[in-house]
Amino acid sequence: MRKAFRDAELAVPKVDEVLAAASAASGISKDVARKLFQQLLDSGELVRISPDFAFSAGVIGELVEKLRSFAATVADRSIDVPKFKEVAGVSRKYAIPLLEYFDQQKITARRGDKRLVI
């Protein structure tokens, strides 16, 4: 599981898909796979940003750095969804949950249709 999330970078499959694949590949039950997934979350190796998506903590850290680097080049330190998609290299499927997670973590703050990078 660890490798699946790390290798996927920002194009992760849904959590349930990873759990099912890990269960099938290793022969463990889905309940055991879910417990192992929870251990990865508890250890901080994975970050769950929504019920459907989890990312490697290292990948999230790199994205935060990219976001802050971009913000340093803009006078008002703001970013909208289309620009975030470009900076992160992700589709809207991932952009919206990531931005909502960043809002919750106080990395960004929503200001209308843009976000201020803190």
C-alpha cells in the first residue's frame, strides 16, 4: 500500500481500490488491509484528504512547497482552481479535494473563487 500511494504521486486511486488491490495481491482480508492502511495514516506516512483520497505525506509536502513557491511570485499570494491545477499538474477530480484539505490545514484560505496561500 505504501508503495502504491508513493508511486501514484498526485494521481492516486481511491482508497477502497488500493485496499482491494492490496488484499487481492497479498491474500489478506480487507479488514486487515484497512487496519494496515489505518496504521499508515496514524504514523503520518499517509495523509487522508477526503473519504476517497489519501496521499503520501511526502508528496503532499512537495505540493505545499510548489504552492508556496508559486505564491511568492504573485503579488497578492492568491491562486484560483485553474492555476492550482496547472501548478500541481492534477485534474479537477484531485484539485478540489486538495484545496479543501489545504483550507482545513490553514495552508490556504478561501477568498471567493480564489485562495490565499498562507
